[in-house]
Amino acid sequence: MVQGWTLLETSLGSIARLKDFQEDVKPEDEDNKPEPDEHWPNTGVIEFRNVTAAHNPSAIALHDVSLTVESGQKVGICGRTGSGKSSFVGTILGLLEVTAGKVFIDGMDLAAIQRDTVRERLITIPQDPLILIGSVRLNADPAGSNDDDAIITALTKVGLWGVLSERGGLDAEITASSLSKGQQQLLALARALLKKGKILILDEPTSNVDAETDGTMQRILREDFADCTILTVAHRLNTIIDSDIVMVMDAGRLAEVGSPQKLLKVKDSLFSKLAKSSGAGQE
């Protein structure tokens, strides 16, 4: 039951705009696909080779996308509504059908791996985290793979343990309505810390939080996920200005890729135009 809900958040909840496409994804009959090494992915290199992907045969979402994300790179993904930024990460999570080309993680073709395995091995922090009706312990560590000390350490790091310990600690029952939006995001961050991994996918997790919570999250992402490859789907460009590279999606195509600071200096670049319209990157 818990694993099912965890996969639901990873595959549907983490990229909110893709959840409407679940009915279009073909049934996943993948029992014969081999299990990758238990440490996979251990470097976090992501490669798209001429990838075209679709929600269904009549709805192409990505067109001939090629890109290599190196181990540990911090990548911002931006573009106007409907540009394909969520489809890019959705393709990694197996929410779209790859109709041409291949996607690799650490040299392994994702088509040869069960989709549930891919989703289990990647870390996602969604805009609207899934909060289970149950204990703090269950919500922080749905897979039950950490001891109480590790859970408390993670909750302390994100600044939640003080308030949760007053409510009864790890055994306290919580629901989404008993936590503020900021507390929900911090709980999702603690969950990510406990899950561990080399690839982290973010869907603008700080869009609904206050400045203090945003600062806490950004600090932890910098310090505790420094060695991780991070993909951030951005709706506010100021959240990805410090990325190593940004991807600008347009009509399902990778229109631009490069250093955000360099692209800002190119007057006619799509990124520069997006930044100007949003007020990002301006002093």
C-alpha cells in the first residue's frame, strides 16, 4: 500500500501538469525486464538521444531532443506554458511513450528497465507533496528503510522536528490539512534526504512557501545534494538563475541550452526574453 502511494507521488504527483495524462499512458507490462544493479544510478548522467515522446499517438510532446546532463550538474528547465518542460522530466519518469530515440541514465537504456524501478530509484520533490494519512514516521520514510534516529536527524535538519515533537513525535498522526504548505514542502525535503540517490527532480517546490522556508530549502539543496544531478522545472526563472545550465523548451523542442548568465547577455535569446518578461536576472 505504502509503495503504491509512493510511486503515485513519483509518477503522477511530482509533475502536477502531467497527472491529467495518466489515462493516455499504455499499460505497463514489463515483468520480463531485468533489474539494474542495486547501486544504479550511481553517477547521475542523463542522456537524451534524438528523443521524440508522446502522451498518445496523436499528441507528440517532445520533438527530437538531444542533450547530455553530466553527473552533478544543476539544470533549470524553463519555457512558456505547454512548451514541453514537464514532458522532458515526464519522459524520464516513464509517463510518456518514447516513439523515437533513446533515454539513458548512467549508460542504461530506460526502455530496458521497469518504469516502477526507474521511479523508485529517482528522488522527486513535487509542487504539492503527497501527505499520507498516518504517522510522521510513515510520511518521512514511507519505505521504512531508516531508523528513528535518522528520521529525527532529517526532520531536525529541515527545521520540522521542533513542532512535530510537540505534537507527539514520530508516532503523531498527521494529514495534509494539519500542515502548512511550507511544512508540507519541508517534510517532502526530509523524505528526499532519507531516500538518498544521485538524481533529484524538482517541480518548483518553493513556489508556495515563504521566504524563510525557501531559504532553508535552498541551503539544504546546495549542501546536502551537492553531489546529485538536479533537474528543476521552473515557473519562476529566479529559482534557476544560479543553475549550471538552463534548458529552454519551445513547442516540445529544446530551443536553447547553456549557462543562464551567458544566455542573459544575448539580447535575442529566448531565455533573455523570458527573464525580461518575468523580471528575473535583473539587478
